[in-house]
Amino acid sequence: MIAIDWGTTSFRAYRLDPAGRIVDARSAPAGILSVEGGDFAAVLEQHCADWIAAGETQIVMSGMIGSRQGWLEVPYASCPAGLEEVAAGMRKVAWKRGEAWIAPGVTCRDDAGVPDVIRGEETQILGVLDQLGAGRHTICLPGTHSKWVEVDNGRIARFSTHMTGEAFAVFKGHSILGRMMKDGVTDRNAFADGVRRSADDGGILHHLFGVRSRGLFGELPDSASASYLSGLLIGHEIHSAGTSGRTVHLLCTPQLADVYRHALDVRGLESSTLDSNAVTHGLFRLASRLKK
């Protein structure tokens, strides 16, 4: 089968054997926003034509390809949602070379009734359920919009989204804070200081100005301010998400896992790292549930 993780900026395709193992993989900067005229079928054929010609007829996709700007808007499955609920929400698209299925994404509401959504991450989560086992677990998927997910006995019970990565980019590139920054996130001590500061009273808006004021008073070198800002934002994310004392399972690239593991260590929290290729496992499990 062909498993595709199709996001806003990237297209990643995997050819899987009958046991779900990756036998070939390829990627391209062909995210949904770059597809001219919405001709997603043409992009799929461009990058997977040889696999299709070789007899791969089952194609399963997840990510923003199922959004309003994608090939087909697939309605979200509602929490609590596990493998069966997500599979039941999959929708089929057809084109001249065959057919493909798109996963639905998942939605929930917070305690105030405000909706939240994930689209793509749910497939990764389904791909690591066998690593977690029964009971309640906390999964963190760091990124531009970090997701904190509570899994209860194999089903996504609830989650929250935190715009940490995007906020860092905005403050660093488009605010007065960034004018004092010379380097990227390279200073682990300054990062840890930012994480510790996030636990103080005053709130994030007050803490953010401290990035500038500490620099003005010589307490924070220009070369360390980006690291301090990153720690501050991630620290607030961890505090807001809450962990209920459980181990935080990190589902991300090794580089991001190292950053978040450091922040969690500073906060005195346990963490583990899950398989970053979980998306293929999730798509393979979903494919097994499709109605023929």
C-alpha cells in the first residue's frame, strides 16, 4: 500500500509491504498550499506513478489534504476517538488512476466549550497505541502548533493546541524582542532559565517583556536571548497543558524531543520518546479497517 502524510508545506509518501514495513519513501515541498488549481491528483501521480504502476492500488492519506483547502474536506471525528471511530470517518476520493482514502482528523472542546482540532496528528497517535498499552497516557507532539493529547485505553479522550512554535517565530522575527537576538536556540542554560521563569507569578505577557528588560540590564546576553525566549514559551506551554503527574510521551523528531525533554527535566517531569515514524503505522492500521 501507499501511505501519505500530506501537510500544509510538505508531501511525504511511503510504500509499505504487506506487514506495514517501509520499503521505499520520498518527500517533496508539495504541501497543499503549493498545489496549483487544487490538482492534487496530478501531484499524487507525479510522485507515486511508479508505485501505482507496480500494482499499489491501496492509497491512504492523512493531514491537511483532508482540510477545507485540501483535496476533500473530511469531517472531524469527535472525541473520544480511537482506531474504529477514525476509520469510520474516512472518505474516498477517486481519479482516473484509482481511488484513495483520507483520514478525518479529530475534534474536542475544552472546559469552556471552545473547539479544538487535530488533523494528521491523530494518525501518528494511532500508530503508537501499541507502545503505550492500557490506561491513561499523556502525549506531546511539539511543533509550530504543539498538541497535548490525553489517551485513555486506546482512544483520544481530549487534547489542547498551543501555538508555541509560531509564537516564537513571530516574537523573534517581528517584535522588539528579536532586535536583541544574535543567535538561535543554542544556549541550554539560558533555555533552562526561561523554563524556570515560566513557573513564576506574573503571567506570560509580563514574562515576555523580561526578555528585553533583562537584556537592557546586562543580565541576558544577546546571544542567549532566543534560547531564553524559547524556554519561556515552552515552559508556559507545559504548565498550561498539565500532565497530572504522568510521564509525558514525546512524539516528534529527535531534535524536538531533545528540546522538550530538557524543558520537562527542568520542571521535574518524566518523559519518554515514541517512534517518530508513527504515521505509517497509523495509516497501515487504518487501511486494515477500510471497507472494500
